Amino acid sequence: MPELSKRVGTFTDSVIRRMTRISDEYGAINLSQGFPDFDPPKEIMDALAEAAYKGPHQYSITFGAQNFREALAEKQGKAIHRTIDPGKEIVVTCGGTEAMMCAMMTICNPGDKVMVFSPFYENYGADAILSGADPIYIPLVPPEYEFDINLIEQGFREGAKAIIVCNPSNPCGKVFREDELMAIGELAVKYDAFVVTDEVYEHMVYAPNKHVCMASLPGMYDHTITCNSLSKTYSVTGWRLGYLIGPEYVIEAAKKVHDFLTVGAAAPLQEAATVGLRFPEEYYKKLLETYTEKRNHFLSGLDRIGLKHNIPQGTYFVLIDITEFLELPQFHGFTDLEFCEWMIRNIGVAAVPGSSFFKEDVNNLIRLHFAREKETLDEALRRLAKLKVSTTVSTSKN
């Protein structure tokens, strides 16, 4: 048989998406892959229904429909505190996933180094490898997920071309403080490097924490590539609408990479989603209130059960410490992946093993999300309560 590329043997398939497939097989409540079980805003769905008949149905401009980019520039210009040129500083992509890959392929040469915080969204490692870069992992140390700025400077001294900053951070829910971002940014300027940000959870930041765009900080716009998407903010994860924002010379190059990766995002979906981009500030205030309520409700339920967890500052994810279960005789030798598979079969709730997010040897955490209706969360909590009586449940790995 002909030999495959060596790079495909250096990373696995997505563990997150794998857990969804197993969850579907067993009919479990899927708290693994982060997507809501409720509809997008009615105004967006109505706009999509109209676009289904009126169009557009053919290719838009490859780097994004004009009205979509204009709406993006207006919305994100407020967050970045500058006027964004919709023709020269935005590329619309097929989801935030393509946005990150497009950014990496635009700035990285084979053998370049890129710093990634650990824990990290699992795509980042694969993105670095596929773009030919070598990742350098910077630990985020629990429980507050702080980092050592000296390690970041060391990475830049070793020639790192960029650092990826997920803010708020998936999976740990860390929201980077302005002073932390300033420290990272100053080093990026000092070593003439890039900061590539992933800000898809920008509107899910819980008080008293505040979201600060790296690109908004003094001197950072020319060193920042902002990756984002509409998936989480408007509950349209299946629409695959993302984007890059950055300085003109970066975006002009990214347009070429994007064109040959996917040609362009779906035209009718861009048309419909433009309505959402023009929502008033009240929408984002209500969105935050909704997710704050969900977070508080779910974490209170975990506390009642007695499950140990972190307190996410942002996102809709929470990490559960399963050490107490892995120490039980019937779970002897279980990995966190095997524990998650056991949970799906015996508890009826799907989670993601924490080891898929950490470069370090971390085997005692699992990730759940709370982007679900209250009734679904209540049923998930009822099932999770069975973990405390897990000694009476079969623990077969098969």
C-alpha cells in the first residue's frame, strides 16, 4: 500500500467529536461537544427562511459577502476600539476552526515554533502540525490557571513565531486579565512576533471578569490576528461561520490561503447571520444573563452532588475532578477516556477526557458543558448523582 503522510500519524482524531458519536450510539445526554440544544434567535432563522427563496445561492466573494463583512467590522470595531476596514482587514471563514488554520498557515513556515497554553482546545496542536510548525506548550497552572511569563519570553527567545491565546479559554474557562495580556503583548512586540487569539466565547464572561481584546491594547493591532466565529454567540454551531481580523498585509495573505482551503463560506448563511451581527447591545447582555444563570444552576447542582469542579470565569465549560472515582478498586487502571466511555454506558452522560486538552500527564479531569436547557441540565445532574453510588454499578470496560 502507498505510504501516507507522516504528519497524520502525529495526532489523533478529535476526542471531542468521538465522544459525541459514542454518546449518540448510547442515547446519552451529550455534555461533551459544546453546542446548545436550543434554537438560534428567531430573527436569524426568519432571515434564513427568506434567504432560502430570495438567495443568494451562488458563491459570494471568497473572503466574505460585502454586507456580512461590513456588519462584522461595525460590531468588532467596538470591541477592538478602532475602525476596521471590511475590505482589507477581514476574512470570512468556514467556522472558527478554519480561521485558526488559515491564520497558522498564513504566518508559519515549516519548522517555525508556536507557543500554545496547556490545557488547550485540541485543534491547536493539530493546527500547528498541519501548518508545519512545532508547538511549545506553556502550562496554565490550576486552580487559577496562572502562567509564568518567563516561560513565554523563553519561547520567544527560542524563536517562537507566535503564541495562541484562547480568551476565554477552552477548556478551563480562564479569562485573561488585561495585565496578563499586556505582558504577553509586550513580549510579542519586543520579539517581533504574532499573538493569534481565539475569542469565540467573548460574550460569555462572568462577573467580575471582563473580556479584553488583545488587538485593542496599545501597539498590538499590528501584532494580533483575531480568530472568532458566530457559532457560540448566536447558537449556530452548524452554520460554520468564522472570521479573521488583522492588519492589511496579514489579511491579504490570509485571503489566498482561505481561497484555496475552502473557497468561501455559505452565501445564504452569511446573508441570514448579518441580521444577528446588527443586534443591539441588549442581545449580548441577555445572552450573558442566560449563560450566567445556566452556569450558576449547573455548578450548584454539582455542589449538591458533591462533585469537585473548577469555577469557570468564562465559556460554558466546567472541569470535574474524578480522582476520587479513579481511586476506587473497580476503576483501577482506568484512563480518563475509559472513565468517560463508562459514564456514557452506565450513567448516560457524555463528557470529554481532560487528557485530550493537556500536554502534561493529566488523567483526573473531565470536561462537561452547560449549554443546555434547564430541564436537560436537571436530568444530567440527576444521572451524575449516580456517580456517588458507582460502587454498585458494573465497571466493565467492554
